[in-house]
Amino acid sequence: MNRLGIVAIMMLVVIPVFAGVIEDSGIKGGIIVLVGCKDDKSLSSLLVNEKYLVHGLDIDAKKIANIRDSLRSDHLYGKVSAAVFDGKNLPYTDIW
């Protein structure tokens, strides 16, 4: 994996813990990934502006279904999304 991939993985861990870092980082857009979703409100709170997408991942399929329903009814689904994952492998491909 190249350096860019390593930076992205590090940000996956840091950003959810320190949500204020998003605005202070100087990064102008991208994808924010929250591994381990508490609820739709904590997930959608990471959407700081229209230049970001937020993707929540959790191993609990029922929790993800509830989060998706809430995001749809709040008209946020698309900018904010949620998916089930196996708890080990992130569902992203390193294309570099």
C-alpha cells in the first residue's frame, strides 16, 4: 500500500474521534469514514459541508438498517450512507 493509502487509513481512525479536526485540518473535501456507528445523528454530524461524503460502517446489520431508514427520512441518504462490513476488511479498493 502506498503512502496515500496509509494516510487515508490513519484519517479513518482520527477524524471520528476528533470531529473538529475536519474543519481545522485544511482539507477541503473527501470521504469521512466512521467505523462503528452509534446512530444516525452521530454519523450525520460528521457532514461538515457539501464537499464531503460520510460513510458509516458497522457489523450490526439491524443497526445499519435503522440508520439508513433515519437518513432517508431526514433526506440525508447519499451524502451520508451506512453499510455493513465484516469487522476486518474495509470495503474500499486501493487503486493506486
